[in-house]
Amino acid sequence: MVLRYEWRAGLAVVRLVLAGAVLFFEVYRLGFSLTFVGAAFILYFLYAGFVFWWERKDLGASDLLRLLIDVVALLVCALNPPDRMGWVVSFFYVFVLASAGLLHQVRETCLVVAVMLLLAAATYQDQPVPIGPLLAPTGALAIVLAMHRRMVEKRMQNALEQSVYYRAEAENARELERQRIAADFHDGPLQSFISFQMRLEVIKKLLTRDQEAAVGDIVQLQEICRKQIADMRAFVRSMRMSADGATPATSIRQIAEDFQKTSGLSLSYNVGDAFSGLEPEVSHEVMQIVREALHNAQKHSKASQVTLSAEKMEGALQIVIEDNGAGFPFGGTYSLEELELMRMGPESIKRRVRSLSGELTLQSTPGRGSKIQVRVPL
């Protein structure tokens, strides 16, 4: 976990103040005569000033190297304590422990605490101010702080991984929806418009030879246009229902009403509360499966009666759409795997059932109707 700049800058300020205090008391004790210990304190003060400047530039550096230098400086300070600076040594212990807890993992922090305890025990007789009572709870607090940091890092990592996963899932869902809409337009409006254009070419030629036949074709084209407008309006309404967050019960009722109005077919449906409690993604896909199955019954089957039923059973949602129309060009009962292998059946429904890890059974009797059964795990 990256510590905020304000915290790092604060640690740099404390380090600079402690280094200045140690240097001041050492120079005051020796009367400006330079020794090895005094030179070490001068170097540490210069290092603290450089680190402070470095943090202000927000350039970053190795935290482990800083901790090592701080520990070495504390060792020198504790083994050669200047006069009247016991409080500075105590604060130095606390600073090093706080720095370890804030910037390092549990292992490094425990190692620093152990070194501090050994150092405090070794220099007990030379300490102007006993630091044992202060060091033990402070060391425990530093370890707890490092453990908390580790826990927060894991949570952040998990959240990041979940965020990446959800973004990938959302992109996959968008791509599947784009493919579905493209397939719907290809099978519906695009084919109608191509047919419309071909009929216009025929009418154009008829106008020069048989105007009465041309007028009859124009009337048929008007009927095609009205039907296509109704299909497009139904498509737009279905998109609006999804966008407005309608409940599954409202959506299925609206789908049934739209189907009866636009098709003129008799639809009997018995769904009860089968669609309640579904996850939004599952509910959306299920509604699209029902809508597509009814659309196919209206457009291709030439049925007079359509039945829709749904129920929850054995941890799954089972949906059955049956009609008494012309059926599919093939006969028999087929599973999803068999339909995919033979490249038969409604592509949009097969794709959605796969996305839900569901099961599909299609039963077709040419001239007598068809039955689609979908089973979605809950």
C-alpha cells in the first residue's frame, strides 16, 4: 500500500528534527571538536535534510534503505548517548518503530522491534531515561499497525481484482448485446428493407406495363411498412423497459400484451411468481429469451395459439413456449448441444441460454407446431 505524501513528509520532518537535536547535543557536549560519532551525526543530519527535500519533490526512494539507515543511526546514538538527551533517544526509538509500522511489512517490523528491545536491554545502565516501559507497548503497536496495513493491502488487491473482473464481464455483456442487436436487425428490419427494395424495383417495371398490378403491389408494401413499424416500436419498448428497470412481473406482462396487440394471436401464459427474485442480469436475459421465442412464433410459425409457462423447480427456472404453428423445417427433439452441432434452431436464444449456463430443448413437428423448453440454474 502506498502511504500518502503527507504521512511521508511528516516522517521526513520528524527525522530532520531528531537528527538536528542529536547533532546539537553532541556538538554542545564536545565543544565543537570533531569525533567519529560527531561526524556520523553530521552525516545523518545531512541525510535527513536530503530525504526531506526528496519527499517534497515527491520522487520516492527505497523505504527499506531508509529504515536501515535510521536503525544504524539509532544504534550509534544509543551506544554513544550525548549528555542530557535521553528524551531524544526515547523519541528516536518511537520514530523508528512508527516508520517501520507505517512503511514496512510485519516481518521487517518484528525484526526492528527485536533489535530495539535487545539494544534497550544492552544499554539499560547507560540510559538517562529508562525506555523499556515505553518501548514494549510502542513495539506492539507498531506490529499491530503493520498487520493492519497488510490486511488493508489484501483487501485493496482483492477489490482491484474484482474491479478488473467486473469490467471484463461488463464489456463481455456489452459485446454480447451488440451481437444480439446486430442479429435481430439482420434477421428482422434489414431483411424486410431488402425485400422492400426488391418489390420497389418490380413495381417500377410494372408501372410501364400494368398499373393496376403495380397499385396492388404498392398496397402490399404499405402493409409491410406498417408491420415493420410495429416491430420496431415493440423493439424500442423492450429496450426502454430494460433501461427503466421494470420488475420482471411487469416486463413479462408487458411482453405478453405487446405480443397479443401486434400479432393478433391468442396467448395464454401462466408464470405466477417464477420470475421474482432473479438477479438483474439473469432477469434481462430470460426476458429476451421469452421475447425472441414469441417473436419467432409470430413471424415464422403461422400459429393461432401460443402458450407460455414458467415455474421454479429443483433450484432452476424452467420456461416453456409452445405453439400450434408450422414448426421448424426439421422434426424431432434436440438439445442445445445437438442444435449447435447441426447449426439449427434460433441463434439468439441459443446464445443467451449458453451465457446463463442453462439447458435448451427444442421439439419440432413440421406442420403441427413447436415447443421450446429452457432451464436456467438459480
